Amino acid sequence: MNPGYAGRSELPDNLRAPFRPVAMMVPDYALIGEISLLSAGLRDARALASKVVQVYRLCSEQLSGQQHYDYGMRAV
């Protein structure tokens, strides 16, 4: 039911009424990484988290875009 994708259709009107639009935003990977590192017991998690996020960003930009490479939320 995702419009714009090939082979998918619009949501019918009787189902569209109960659902409201939702705004999405890009998550703060540095904050998520910092919290993960803090929960693992690291003391200087903020500096390390920003470096890890930078490495993943560079990997996603410069390395192969094959499907088995995952540099998104799951990897952080």
C-alpha cells in the first residue's frame, strides 16, 4: 500500500479515514551511539560515538552499495 512503488495501490478511502499522516525525521545516530556505548560501560562515549558515526557515514558514502553491507541504524 505504498504509493509510488511499482505494483502498489493507493490506500482505500474507508481505510484512509482512521489513519493520520505522521511526520518522520532522521534519527540522531551520534546520540543513539552514545547511549549504546554508555550502556556498555564506556566513560568517554560522546567522543567515541561521534567517531563511530563518522566512520559509518564515510563507509556508506565511499564503499560498495551492495545490499549485504549495512551502515544504517542496525549497524550502530
